[in-house]
Amino acid sequence: MQCANMLLRKIARSSVLPFAAQHGMKKDLFPLSRTLSLSLCLKQDKSCEPSEKLDLDEWKKVMKSSLQEEVSETVSEPKELSGLAAARETFEMWKLAGKAVPENISEEQLKTFMECPSKSAKKKYLRYLHLKELHKKNDKRKMDEKKERRLEAQDQASNTDETKKSPFVCLWSSTMDKAYNWRAAQSMIFGQPLVFDMSYEKEMSLREVTNTVRQIVMSESCNRRSVDPFHIHFCNFKDGSLYHREFIKNYKEAWGKLLITVTDQCYTEIFPKDKLIYLTADSPKVMKTFDHDKIYIVGSMVDKSIKTGVSLARAKRLGLETAALPLEKYLLWSSGAKNLTLDQMMHILLTLKDTADWKKALEFVPKRKYCGFVNKPVKELKKTLDLITTLKLGKRREEVEKQFAKKH
């Protein structure tokens, strides 16, 4: 009997179970193999003694163990797939419920969502993905708008180029350029000098030097188009410096054709000291009128951090006279520093040179820095101040008058 059981066991393992594993019929084929083996056993039992019995319990254990091994090797479903499916179902349910979730989610993000320890953590993670998706959409929208504006600007530029190509406009522009160049050439012989001090390279960063050169380029263009231009001098200018490289970037081939004087010498070596006036906002002396016999110096510096006293200290070391624009005398200053850009200084000096009108010249000061012009004379302002102090301040009247006298 035992020999028959061993033989049947080998036959089942070698033929029936591999065949079922290949054709996906393990569970269905198992009863068939069991019936075949039992029928063989019954046939053999007929020849055996009637006292012998089949050991069915042992047979069940053997067949169950072999079946579990085969099923565990081939049919086991990974737990990750079931977890991801559950996480995706949760994500879709929250999306249908109208919660703050992204429109699309990747497999990696879904795994991270599945690994969140709590429900609140899952909600926060999906909200983070939702905000990230919104930022991407907003950036894309801005880029598209920027692209549209650039295309519109190119269309406008092409239209202006077409108008510039007309013969009348070309003739007019060439004629005006010749006139401007003629005035600039005359100013190099007969014009009043205006000095740009180019010795502040070490005081600035690369970005500040770039802004300084850009403002000087606008100043030179404004000066060339004026009725009576200055003779511009770039003093303390060194070849190969940051100033030099930025000027070449802006002017390119026209740098060598500019009608200005460029020198590495200091202005004290070229002009007499008694004629030099250094314009700086830190000067205690206020400029009252424009002097056509003086030579004004402007520091070529853009100071983002508002370093006070740098140009004033340089002027004092050289023993030069200094002056500041009378901004508080003519303007009701509201906020901001009293430092102006180089192109604004050029506009103001050219207007003073042509008209000697401070009110007209100071119109080039940015309007965000002052509330308006001082219309009343100083005596009338003093009377109103006296009236205010007597009504409100009382005993402090004399102190306020002294402060007002110092300012005006």
C-alpha cells in the first residue's frame, strides 16, 4: 500500500501539477488528479486484503502542501499594486468631492501619498501638489503673455523700421545727426566743460557700474541733442576698466567716434582748481545760480546703498569747492534720498545753462520724491509758521523759529 501511495505521489507531481500550472487550471484540475489517483488505489485495493485502509489524511496533507507551494510561486499578487489602487481610488473620490487636489498625479506622487501616516497629512500633501500645479499654470500664463507682448513689440518695431526706410525720414534723420554732431564738435572747441569723475569703480558692484554707464550714455545723448551742449570730459578713465568694457558694450563701433574727451588724468591736472566745483548732495553749500565760467564735476556713481559722504570726502581731499542743488528751497520734499541720477543731473544743468530758471530745471526731478513747488516767498512762509507756533506750540516758538532759520 505504501508503495502505491509513493508511486501515485510521483506521478501527480511530475505530470498533473505542472500541466495545470502552465494552463492556469490548478484549482479545477486538482479534483481530477485526486479522482484518478483514488480510482487507481481502489483498483489495487481489490487485489489487496479487505483489512487494509487508504491513508487519506496523509494524502490530503501532501497534496495541500504541494498546491500551496505552486500557488505561492505563480499566483501571488503584490501588495503594492493593491495599495496603489486603493490610494488612487481615494484620490479620485476627493477629486470628485471638490477638495484641493491636483488634476493629475504621477506614480511616485501616489506612492508618497500612500505612505502618509494620517489623513490630515494626505490632505496637506495633495494641497501642496495642487498649489504647485497652480503656480506652474500661472508661470506658463505669464510666459505666454510676455511672448505675446514681445511679438507685438516686434511687429511695432518692424512697422517703425518701414517708416524709417522712407526717403524723407532718412534724409531728415541724417540731416539732424549731422547738425547734432556739428554742435558737439563746436562744443569741444568753444563749449563749457563738464567733467564726469570716473574714479568710483572700486566703490560699486558690477551691476552698479552697468547702471552708471547706462545713465552716462543717456546723458551724452541728451547733451548732443541740446542747443548749447557741454564739452564732456571723462577724467580718471582707465583702459580695460569696468567702465571701458561697459561703454564698448553700449556704443560698440561708435565708441571711437564720440565727440568727447577721454583721459586718464585727474581734472585737477587739466583745469585750475579755483574754477572747479564738485556737485554732491552731501555738500553744506547750496548752489544759488549757474555760473558759466565754472567747471562742474559730477561723480560717475550709482549708489544703491546710499553711501553718504564719498564724493564730498574726495572733493575735500583735493581741496575743491563743493555745491548741492537747492532742492529743499524750491521743492516740498516728501520722501526718498536727495540723490539724482546722472541723466537727471544732465537735464537740470542743460536747462539752467539755457534758461537760468530753477523751477523749469527742477521739473526733471522725479515727481514721486516731492509734493510740489514752493510758491510763496520765504517771508510769507515765516509769518504763517509764526502763527502756527503761537496757536499750537506756545513756549516752543523760539526753538521752532531757530530751526526754520537754519533751514532757510
